[in-house]
Amino acid sequence: MNVSDFDFDLPPELIAQEPPAIRGTSRLLVLDRRTGGITHRGMAQLPELLQPGDLLVVNNTKVFPARLLGHRMPSGGRVECLLIARTGDDRWEALLHPGQKLKPGARIRFDGAPTLLAEVLERRFYGRRLIRLSTEDGSDVDAAIDATGHVPLPPYIHRPDESSDRLRYQTVYARARGSVAAPTAGLHFSESLLAALEARGIERAEITLHVGYGTFKPVRVDQVEAHRVDAERYEVGEAAATAVNRALDEGRRVLAVGTTTTRTLEAVAAAHGGRLAAGVGETDLFIYPGFRFQVLSGLLTNFHLPCSSLLMLVCAFAGREHVLAAYRAAVSDRYRFYSYGDAMLSY
């Protein structure tokens, strides 16, 4: 299967640079995956589009301010750091810029108070480094990151982060700290929309998958089957596993909010005979056309990048031709794309 089969033309001005003024007011394209039929609605109409008894599964991961700005010691050269994953109590895998000048032993002082310090321990692939973080005054490192770090906005948002991004680049149900990118389909939900869904009889369950930098990893191969996605850590609690299994047993629909939720549900089900089991683990599941879904009946997403693994997942669920036709319709109708953009519901 060719990666180029998942390409489409997207005018740059449709890439949303700001969230909507009011959360929950985005547009919603609805795709019937059986017929390819398309209707144009709004997120506020989601409760009436779903059925009482449907189970909506969301990812409750919480984004932390993983982008740090500082200077090399003692030269003073500017350094930008993106924390990717914690590998120990004080050790992190990170992307550093300019990476070529930051060899093992290099030291960095980050701006802010309390002051964060970093030492480069080793080089890794694709410009990554293993670093050790500490604070100058011995205070808690996580608290210092939260106080001085910047929201790691995606690379296609061409502006500096603002204080408002700390709230808007976060779901209203975020609880489990650990992501460097938001599960963006969940950004559309306001407290009032969640209340309306509950009043409609829509059940909700929460799982956790900590979104890593790999969510922005380009597909660098020509054949889809040769691509690999980075492993990400997940947790499924007893309540979520019970809710999903009960819905499946009763023939009720299970709808995932976002590709991260989808990957978690389907990875766990694949390992447990089509059932969900509580537990923690990592998944590098890559879903592309030909994948057999065992849990999902519906999928709510944002609009994804051309030729991306996320677009391939949506195509696996709703059909490549149907999805690309829906994307062309979204472009024609001037929908907003990517993280702060509009939404698409497939079922």
C-alpha cells in the first residue's frame, strides 16, 4: 500500500492557529462509513447524533509544559529543549536544539524560577539526547517544569505559546499528567457538552494514553507497511474495562474520542481475545487499512495531516475513499484543520 495514496491538497490558511473563541463550538463533519454520506453539523449537536446507551471513551491524559528555553553553560548559547519521555527519576529523553553542539557532558541552565539545570548524558537517534534534570535550589523538578516550561504546541502552529494555551491545549477532563501533545479530539468537549451527553443517556469511560512526540513523526517510507509508530504508555482502569465489555456484551455502540483512545482500546482488545482487561503497558500498534476493529463502532477525530499515520487510522475505520472524499469536502467548505481545528465523526 503506497503512502502517497493518503495524500490530499490542503491550503495552508486552513490550518488553525488558534482555538475557537468558545470551547465546544467547532464545526462537525459527520461521515456515514457505510455509504460515504456526508452531513455538516456542529459539536453542540453531538448529543442528538448519538443514541442513549452509546458508550463514549475518552483519553484523560494531561499535557505538561514540556518545552524548556535556556542557555549553554558557560558559553551562553541559546538552547531549546523538548522533554519527550521520563526514563528514570531524574532522567529524560529529550530533543535539543541546536543538538549538534550539545555533546555528553554539556550543561544547560533554563530560564525561570526555580532554575532548572540539565546535563547531557548521551546521544541518541534522530537528534535525541538523554539528559539529567535537577533544580538549582534542590526543589521538586516536576514543579519547576510546571512553573517554567512552555506548552509544546505542534510544529504547524506558527506562533509562540500564550498563557491561554495552558488551558485550551488541554481537555476539560485531563487528570493523568504525562503527555507532550494533547489528545486533540477531546479539546472540543466543554463541561456543558459533557452534561448534555449525560442527560441524553450517553455513558462515558476514561482511559489514559500518554501522547508522545511520535504523534508528529512523519511517515518517511514509501510503503505503509514499512512504517513504525513509537510506543506510548497506557493505563486502562477496572471501571473502563468493565464499561466497554458490558457495552460489547449488550450490543451497544462504543465510540472513541480520538486516535489515541482508539489505539489503546484496540491494542488491549487484540491482546485479550477482543475483551478489555485492566492494566498498564505500552503500545506501538499501527492501524492502517486492512486492520480488523474489535471494539469501535464510532470515531470522533480532528482533521489530520496528509500521509500521516493518524489519517491512515481513520481510513482503516471508515474507508480510504470515503475519508478522502470527506476531507475534500471539508477543504471545499473551509473547515479548520489539525489540533485547534474542527472535528469529524465517523460511524
